[in-house]
Amino acid sequence: MSKTIVYDTLSIPDPSFIDDEVRMFGSWFGMTNICIFPTKISGPSNNQNSSGDDKTERNIIHLKHKTMLFDPKVRQLVNESSGVFQELQINVDDPTKATDALYYSRKYRAILSTCILAIDRNNLDKSNETYNQYKMLLHNLQLIWHLCEVLYLVTVPGDTILNNLLDWIKIHYENAENQASVITENKIAYLTDEHVEEKFTFYWDTVIGLVLQGNIDTAKMLLSNHSQSDTEPFIHAIKIFKSMPTYSVYGGLPIAEYTSRFKGWQSSAKSKLECGIFLSDSNLNDVMKIICGDPDSTSLIRSHCSTWFQFLVAQLIYTDPTVKKHSLSLYAHRSVAKYYEESEYNHMDTLALDLFDGDLEGFVKKLKSYPDSGWSSTHLTNLLHLCDKIEPEFDMSEVVENTNPNEQYLLDYGTFLMTHHSLWQAGITYLDYCSAVGKDHLSMLLSKLEITSDLRVSKILHYATARRLHNVVSSVCKVKGMLSLQKSRIGEALCWAIRGQDSAFATHLGDLYLKEYVKGGSFACPDILDNLGSIVVTCDRFMFIGKYIQFLKLAMGNKLNEAALLYIELLRSNICPNYFRLTLLLDVLMFIDNSNECYFNIADMSLITMRLDDAITEWNEDNESDNQYLLSKVFNIRQGIVKLVSISLIRKKMIV
């Protein structure tokens, strides 16, 4: 396994850093961004002469780490895993269902496999180095995830783990089986006198590779196709292969009996090896050394295994086939020592060793730094947490108050996805399962999403409304309302204010409506004003507008008695804005007609007169040219009041 270089050296082309007294300072923000800024560090001697007026221009540099999750070819990893994650949480919350952790783990691995295939389809010639790197990262992740699954999620009777480890190796190291298929499917060699082992130069490498993966049947078939298969050495070798005992945890021989038979079989094979039966063919002799567990075969096994993972499993097949899980740690450390010094361990080595050592919590912590922007640590930690494989508080030193590490990983990953223009909806899924902290983050992040289209606004409002994030709804509607107002679409702005239940913004719009009425004598967008909804309860301005429109309808419908009662109510409630008072008082002229009907009593007349005096006084204190026309009508208002008073007095005398 080649070592992965995760980060490259980056040169920052900024002249500020050339100065020897300038040091680089930085601060992370988010999961992929770092802010770098130069700072001049003055020594003791410079402090005395420093005047504090350094005018050198300094740049603040924002660096953003490129993540593979945002690449279009890898994005399905995010979308599909989000669905599996949500399905898992729903399953756990359902008391009638048992959570099958192994099932969900395999679904996550299937998504990884699909993503790797998608990358291959778009990089057939392997010329795109970025995709080659992505494939390697995903393949290594799939390898280590599968190992975790084998060791911690698969239940094995008797804790004998070798068969599962063999399945793990066969799935991820397929070269031997692929080469065997090439040999067996090629019919030309069998129809001619050409020898199979001569036609295919990798014949013996393939046989040894199959033996090292415990694939005895296929290795035996290849030996049977050898040109010397009818000779004594090959006949004995094939017979040994056929008689090799197999162990199955599900039925079959008990461990003690199997161990006895295996040792007897291997002892018989060793006696033939020591007699020199296989010396006529050095390659066959090497194969039989491996089968017999000969210590001299270690270097041979090492040369045919590209990683210490393969070496570990290959040795166990013929030295300790009934190995227990708790014994793997010793074997793993011996195997990795054949490849690297401890100082040379890479990330994958340390992750695998933690799994073999049984340090699942240490594994999860290290997995967080895997260069997949938290995808693996988030989903695998959540899975292990839900099936009680790790304690909820295993890493409390690194978490936010009132959250456990599982929630913290979900919080970080969800916040990270919220920074992407199309994956932000997937991020909401993870924040939903972070208790109150996630809700607070979601509220802030939704409010900060860029409003690029009406469709996005509709989605934001849908998510916010479903989660009762009323402040988000109000904030987004306020932004949309202001944008509508900038385009002089006051009716549209009012619709957003009503939807957001923003009384302050609605008050501002109400003022615009009333001032427009003062100028033009009519309301814009009457249909909207007829259906104000609950905004009239939270906004005094639209409460007034609603009642005023109702008053106008009554007056225009010649229902002056009802209109008079509502008119006096408007004057008495004192909810009429100052700039509209003269306009409201001017409406008193509507009640003067030829019928000499009096719609007000003396108390009402006194209220109207008092409100008129207040309006004139306020206008004198703050003279505005917009009200000049209305002030010219003050005389008419007073004349109307006088006439109404006289009508009232005359009717009172008539009654007496």
C-alpha cells in the first residue's frame, strides 16, 4: 500500500512575508477555510522607537481547502449516504424494529463502491491525477471501513475471525483471482501444444497469490492445468490440496478436532516436503513451503503481499487458522514490523492497528482527520454509537458543551455541507439530529444562505417552517421583501411581510401605503389589503389600514350610521399615524348630505375638534410641504364640524 500525501506545500505570493520581522498568523473558520494574515513582531529595541504608525499594506488571505466531496463525480457519495443516514436514525427511533448495524454498514460500503466505479468511468485512461487520488482515498476508506465491520459488527460464534478476514482480503485485493480468470478462460493454450505456465508469465505468481488468500480450489485447478500435472510432484501436491481440512464456524468440526486434523494434514505435507518430493520444480516447492507453514517462507510471502494486511492474513491461514480476535493485535504488530519502522507508519497503518488492538475510540478519533471532510468519521461514529460499540462520552475533551462526540461530528459535517450551494439540504439532515445545538446552528446557517432564486427561497422557508424556526422565516421574508421594495413592488413586499409576520417591516410598508393614499386618494394592491390575515393583530399600522378600508366601504355603501361608529372608533383608538390625521379628519365631510341627518353626538363632535387641533399643532411643530394641500382644507373641515354640530342641536330641540 503506497503512502498517501494528503497536503501539499503551498506558497503564498504576498510581499508582506518577505520582511524578517513579519510572522504568519492564522485562524480556522468552518471546516475548509483558514484565514492567514501577516503580523509584524517588534523586538524590545523596536518597541521604544515604534510610533505605532506603520502604514505598510497588509493583506488578509483566505485559503480554502479543496474537498473531493464537492466534486460532481463524488457528490453522489454525499447524497446517497444522507438517505441511508436518515433511514438509520428513523429505524433506531422505532421501538418495533431492531437495528441491524451490519446491514447499514454494508449499505454505506456499497455507496463507496458505486462512487469508485463512477470515478473509473470518467477516468478510463487514468490520466486525471485528481481522480486517481480520489479513487485511492475512497478505496483505502472502503478497506478500513470493511475491516472495522469485520472486527466489530459481524457476530462470529467462538470469536474465530480468520474466515471473515479472508473475505475482507479477497474483496479488496482481487489481482490473483482476476489473473486466474484470465488463465482459465483462455482456451487457446489448451487447444495447442503451448504450455499454460509458459504462455502466462504470471502463472506461478497467480498460484501463490491464491494460496495466500486461502483460495485452494482455484489454485488446485491451475496446478491441474500445468504441463507437468501428471508427474509425481504435482500429483502429490494436488492430493495435499484436496485433503486440506476446512473450518466453518457455522457447523462442521469443533475447533479442537479441526485443529488436530489440520496439524495432522500439515505434518503429512511437511514430511513430503522434507523428503524432497517437490524439489524438481522450485516454484511448486515454494508453494508447498507456504502450505506447510515453513518459517523460511516468510520472505517469500512478504514478496507476494503488497501490504502488511495481506501478509497478516496469509500467515494466519497456515500457522493459526483458528485465531481468536483478541490475538490479532500481536500478529498485526509483527506483520507491520516486516514493512515499516514505527516512525514510517502512515494514516492507514495507525487506523488498522487501532482496530486490531481493540482501541475503537482511538480509531474513531484518528478517522476524523482522514481527508474526506468528515464523511467517514461522521457516518461510522454514528453507526458505532447507535449499536453501542462506543461510549457516548468517549471524547468529551473535544466537544461543545451539552453535546457528545457523535453529535459533534454530525454538527461539524452538517455545517460543512451547508457551505455548498447544492448540498446544503443534505446538511440539514445531520443538524436535525444534534439536539438543541444543531437547531441553533441550523437557524443561523439557514439565515445566511445566499438567496439566488425563488426556488431556493421556497426550500429555505419549507425547512424553516417545518422546524419552527420562525426567526429564519422572518429574516428570509424580510430580505425578499426589501428586494421587492427596491423594485417598487410594494404589494409583493407586503406579501413577504405577511408571510414572515414581520410587524416592523409591515409598519414601514403600511406607512408607504398610507402616504401613497394621501397623494393619490387610493390604495395600491387592494386585493392584498382585503386579505391581510393575522398581520393586523401584530401590526398597529395594518390594523388601522384594515379598519380604515372597512370604514371607506361602509361610507361608499351609504351605510353612514355604521361608518360613523367606526370613524369615531378610529379617532378614539389613537392608532392613526400623525401624518394621516388630517386625511382622516377630512373624511368627516362624508357625513354631510342633503338629508340633514346627524350621525354624531356632542361628545363625538368634541373628539373630532380635539383631534383637529392636535393635528394642526403637530404640523406647526414639524412643517412638511406634503401636507400643504390638506391644510388648505382645514377650513372646510371646521365648516363641516360646525354644520354637524348645528344639525345635532336642531335635532335635539325637535326631540324636546
